[in-house]
Amino acid sequence: MVMTFWWVTGLLLVAALAVWAITFWNRRAMRRSPLLVANSQYMDRIPSFVRAQRAARVLRVLQVGVAVFAVIAASVLSGRIASERIETPEFSSRDIVLCLDVSGSMYEYDAEILSTFAQMVDSFEGERVALSIFNSTSRTVFPLTNDYDLIKRELENGATAIDFDEFGYRLGNRDYSEEKVRQYVEFTEGTKGIADEASVVPDGLASCGQVFDRGEEDRSRSIIFATDNEVNGQPVFTLQEATQRIADRDVDLYTFYPGAYECGPQCFEELQTATEDQDGELYESSDPEAIPSIINQIQKSQAEVLGATPTVVRTDHPGIGFVLTFLSLVGILVLGWRNR
């Protein structure tokens, strides 16, 4: 929160302080120079007169207090309390598909990607996001949408579900509750449709490219693709063919490679070549904790591609100042009527 005209607030507060000081000084002066009235001593013994005097003093104090409060409230209103946020208008026409390899060697990285994106959802302004996961077959968890409550819920649930050691569970050296196993099974449902195959990367990427809709609209389209490229199966497409299909649809490709698990350097080289041949960008890190910084790099990279210029959007919040000022004026009127 910021105050636009803070100097107005300062001036009004000084004025309020001056009003209080003058009132206080006048009251002291009146006590030093009382008005003498003959034969009035007996009135101090009349209970109703004593109560009236006490009530009058209380009302005067309240009137001064409310008046000072009204000046303060008016100063807050005049100062224009506002909030500021940085907005990139070009991003409102952006479509992002998270394309995640959910084979066993990728779980730790997938969980971090999903968690990071869930935290970023609150900063989105109009972007549409989709989540597609694959192993031997693909499943679209949710299509492109800007329903941010749904996006955040699904990403958080996915991050929790995929934080699972399938191999340790099968070997019996990792113990999970039935609820945790159920979450994992439901999230990965539909990604193991071909027996004895896993991590069919080219077909998974090609499937992610089919998630984009509104082909006639001029929108920015990008895929964040996370895989170790360790293919165990017979894909329909080669990786080069899959990335070419992505490029043909004017989709920007951002690939995350966590390092070799079994395949070795050839998996990285193939992934790097297929990505960069289509003007995509590849990021690599064996540390899951590096995911947030990689996602930020992707965001900056796309901002440069779009020529996006961040702008500061200011939103006024006059409600508090208006309500306080209104209540203060009502209080002054009520006390004035009571003290008449």
C-alpha cells in the first residue's frame, strides 16, 4: 500500500494538531478566568446540575476528539491510499502448457515444477495454463484455462501426489499411507497404458502440442517440457519429428533436463539438438531446488521474445478513508444535537 498525496495528509494532520492545541489552550484560559455569578453557590449542590455539568464536559471532550478524528480520516482519504502492482499486458494473451515426463526418475523434479508454478499463479493476469503428463501414454490433467483457482488446486494436488518413491514402495523399503498411494495412482492414471514401456518422450511431447486451441487467434504459445529423455519403448515419432511439429504450430519450446539417470550423454545431446534446432531453449540442473530460478529464467526469456514492457498499475482504495470520514461526520452531528 502507498499513499499518493502523502503531503496532503501531513498538512491535515498538522491542522488537526493545531485545532486540538487551540481548544486545549482556550479551555485552560477559561479555567483561569471564570465568570462570577452572585448567589449561585447553591447550584453545585443540586444533583441534576452536577450531572448536567459532567455530561457537558464529556460531550465537549467527545466533540473535540471526534473532530480531530474526522480531520485525520479526511487526511487519509485525501492522501489517496493505493496499491501498486507490476503488470505485463502482453502476457495476457499467453498460453502455457506444462508437459511433464512422470516416469520414476522425474518425480522429484516434477513435484518442484508443479509447486513453483502453483506459487506463481497469483501473479498471472489473463494467461491460460494447461497441464499434460506422460509416461508410456499421455494424459491431460486440465486443458488451457485461466480459472486460477482450479489451476492452483490441481498443481498443488499434483505436487503432493507425485512426491512419491514408486521403486522404494515396490521394494517395501518406503511406507506410505493408503491415502498417499491413492493420490499418486489417481494423478498418474492414464500414463501407463502400454505394458513394458515407459517415458516415451517424443510421443509425449507431440501430445502436449495438441493441447493448444484457438489456432486462429494471435496468441503466444509455449511448452515447458521436463524430461530426462530416457525412452523405454517404441515411439510413433522421433524426437526431431516431435519438436518439428511443435515448431510448425509456432509454439516456443523451453526444455528442462535434470541429468542422466541411465541413458548417459547421448540422451542430453539428442534433447539439446532437437530443442535448439527449432530455436528452443534448454536448461539443465541436477538440483531440484534450482527449478524456481529456471522458471524465472524462462519467464524473462519469454518477456524478451514478446517485447513485453512491465508497467506499474495503481489501484485506489478510498473505502477505509471514506467510511471513517462519514462516521466522524455522523458522530459530530449526533454530539452537536445532543449538546444543543
